Amino acid sequence: MATPQVTASFAFLAMCYLKRRNENGKNRKVRRWWAKELFRQRLQYGNRLMADMVIQHTEETVRNFVRMSSEDFEYLLTMVSPKINKMNTNMREAITAKERLAVTLRFLATGDSYSSLQYLFRISKSSVSSIIPETCDAIIETLRDYVKMPSNQNEWLEKARGFEEKWAFPHAIGAIDGKHILIQSRINSGTEYCNYKEHFSVVLLAVVDADYNFIFADVSCQDRISDGSVFKNTSLYRKLENGDLNIPPPTVLQVPYGVHIPYMLLGDQAFSSEYMMKPFEGTPQSGSAERIFNYRHSRARRVVENAFGILSSVFCVLRKPMLLSPEIVTKVTLATIYLHNFLRQKSSHKIYTPPGTFDSELEGEFIAGTWRRQNDQDLQSFLPLRNVPRRAAENAKNIRLHLGNHFVLNNALPWQHTY
């Protein structure tokens, strides 16, 4: 039999409930369960899914599922787990770090909707929508040392040697390019984030070294920035302006040359900056120093084209307009950049970039990489920056012409006159 004290306690709780209901102005629906039966009884389905793939020796399935080997998946899991682990409660069991990483990597690999992923992993759509940005943040923070620029002159000179030895182009410290990544427009956003093709997008700007690794990446979410101004709105440009990157001073290509050539980024006509080395405009005469310079420039700059191509062919989320906010699109995009460098340096490089993936040459004949055949359809959501015609400074023209003559006289490739 209830005591008077217990009866009074229940009466007090009932009064509090009625008061709150009256203040809200309507009856609140009483929650019947914490999660739907389908999700509540998932029994760590994501964990079992990954474990079953490994136990059944279906390594190929694991590779297709998360775009890396099971060994590298487990290694990455140990790195990000401290940042994405959640504690169990008396109410329910937490979604494990393995499930969180698996659902995020699957999203990056396929670009599937949150609704689709919730049935695959038996995790509610609302949980998926919070898991993916959190895990992308953890990947970026954990792998931050995999994407970094040189910090001193010796490291920059090492990058320049890479371009000279592998691509026969001296004084290049990186190849730069940018892409528009299509997004869903916000309600009442007007022309915010609208690009030159009248689509809504954010802009990815990246620098790649001679080994196809990203050394800088930035995503611009600012409203209505023209393609020609994208570079000038990055931290890279500000550091160049302030002289914070410790880039080596200009030097001659060889004795007895008298022209000092600066160490520069290889860019195309979409960029206009004193820190860029661009090709000559138009179609120079065949066999001329200008035409040979353009070929050698294009050949060396191919590394960034290949890096972007591989990125979009493996991480298919970049090939579809993302139905996400610009802030989350930024996290998703940067996560793919960091994973690119991570996979290039781990055992998964044989999976991520197997032989024949990159463009190559055989006695001057161009051989397209396999990523081009995978990307044979037009990428409607990974658009190039628009070329911005500007008259180059006289000094920049002289530097390009000096390099062109150098390629003709002292550092010629046997087949360069055929292009």
C-alpha cells in the first residue's frame, strides 16, 4: 500500500506534467521508444557486416566497400576511434566507432543518400546525418600530417627536383587547379554560391606535387567569388604575399645563363598571379619555343589533373550534386583529399592507384590512365574553373620564353617538336 509521502510525490509529478503541457499549448506526443525496431535491433549490424567480409575472406568486397584494404581500415580505425567513440548508456547501446567509420567511408565511396545508408547499416537517418560530418572532422584532424606544405627552402627544393627529374620542368614547386563542386541551393539563398554555369557550388582549390600527392587544399564557401579571385581568397595566397612559406629565391637554370628564374606554381588560364607560371595564350606556331613551352608545361601540370581524376573516380560522392550544406560539403571534400594521400602512402596504394592508373608516355606517345576510362562520362558536378583572360606582365612572358628556349637548346625531349 502506498504511503502518503509516495502519493504526494506522484501528485507533484502529475502537476508538473500538466503545467508543462498547458504551457506548450498542446498535448505532446509521448515517446514510445528510443529508436525504431529496425534500428534498435541492429545488433551492431555495421560491425557484423565488416567482420563477415573479413571472416569469409572476401577482401575484394572490403576493398570495393570502403575503398581500402581491411588492414588499412583497421589502422585508420585505431587513429580516429578516440575522436568518434561514444559511451553506452542505460537507455541504449552506442553506435560503435567501427560503424561510424564504415558508414562514412561508404558514403564517400558511393555518394549514397542518408536514407539509403540507414537501411544498409540499420542506423537512423538522423544519426547518419550527424555521424558523417563528425567522422570527416576526425579524419581531417587525424590525417593532418599527410597533407602539408614544405616548411623550409630545402623541402621546397626537393619538390622542385621532383618536377625536374620526373617531368623535365625546372623551378616548379607544385601544380595548382580548382574545381566547382555542385551543391543543393539553400531555401531563399538567391544567387548565393551560384557559379558561372548558374549552378550552386563551392570551390575546391588544391596544389599537387610531382608524385600526385596533395600538399595544399582549400574549399571556398564565400558568396559570389569569381573564378579569377578564388586563389586570392585562400590562405596560400596570403602566405605567399607575406613571405611566410620560405620559398627559395630565384636562381639561374644553368651557367652561363643570366636570367634568374623564380620557383613558381604551374597553373592554367584560370589563374592570374605573379606566383603562377601559365602557358602562352592561343596556339603558338609549331616548333616554336612558345609551343614547346606549352607542351612541357602541360606535361608537368598533368599531375594535378590526374590527382583530381583519381579522386573523383574513387570517391564518387564528388561526382554527384551534394544535398548538404556548404559547411558539410567542405568537410566531406577535404576528407577525400586527406584519404587520397593516406591511401597513396599505405599498402592500399595498390588498390587505390594500381599500375596503369596514371597517364603515361611511351616514346612520346600519350597513354591515358585507367581513371580516364572510368571517368569517360561528363562530370556534371565536378566542374573546372573558368579561364580568365588577362594580359600577362612583360616579366612573366620573358621568363616563359627563356624557359622555352632552354627546352629547345639544352633540355630537349626527343618528341617535343611533334606536339
